Amino acid sequence: MITPATRSDIPDLVQLINSAYRGESSKQGWTTEAHLIGGLRTDAEELGKIMEKPDSVLLKCTDETGTLIGCVRLKKQGEKMYLGMLTVLPALQARGTGKQLLQAAEDHARREGCRAIYMTVISVRTELIAWYERHGYRFTGETQPFEPNEKFEILQQPLDFMVLEKEIYTSMQ
């Protein structure tokens, strides 16, 4: 089930997101960044700030027992929706949950009247970029520097982002 997350979900979201991106547990899945970035991916303070922003939502995915197994961050920016922190519990990756979250994000963007969804992906994450491309996202030609959160991210090498985007159609079209 995919629903909007609330502040009471923050502790579980922090654990989920950090387990999928960084540290030993992240290596169980294919989306790990542990070989590129040390430290944490997020903390409760950062997630609280994200949830407080206007036009921003974190969608959570729970299994039949109510256990948190995935999430995605969305922020409306004009006619586009920014997508970030697409996360699936490492042990459950490659079973369709990410695809379900991506579809829920696109549906949310359509309901919000957006014409496109965009994201930034670390440029050396070729397998992740290929996954997004299989789902209709395309490189825009734009890159951005990766500026780590000095509070907890430690780069293992210089990194940059590629901006990927997918055109979507609102219900009004």
C-alpha cells in the first residue's frame, strides 16, 4: 500500500533510507552508494524539514503487515515534479516495489497538474540510470555538482549528477 508518510513515520523512514543507500546493509541491494559515499544518507531533522516544505510529500510503501518497505520524495516545482530518495528495502529490491513507487509518483505528479518529473542521479550509477531509462526517463543534457551534506556525507571520489526527466500528461490533456 502506498500512502503519504507522516511525522510519526520519520524514525522508520530514516532507518529504511540509510539502510538502502549506505553502510553494509545497503550492499544486500543493487542501489547501494556505499562504495561512493560514506556516512548517512539522511537523518530525522532533514526528513522533518522535507515534510514541512510546501508542495512536498514523502510517499511510503508498506507490505501487508504494515511494515515500511519503500518510499519516495516528491516536490512540486512549477509544472514539474522533483523525485528523490526512491528507496526500497535492500532485501526486497528487484521485486517490483520500486516500479510501484515510481508509478505512484507519476500518478501524484499528474494529479498535481505537472507536465514532467525530473530527478538527479549520480552520473557513475550507470545501472540505476539504465533502470530509469527503461521506465521512460531521459538524460536532459544537464549535469549538476554533487554537493555533499557536510553534516553526514563523506565522498569517496568527486561526483556529479545527471538530470533525468520524463514527460507525463495531466488528466486535463
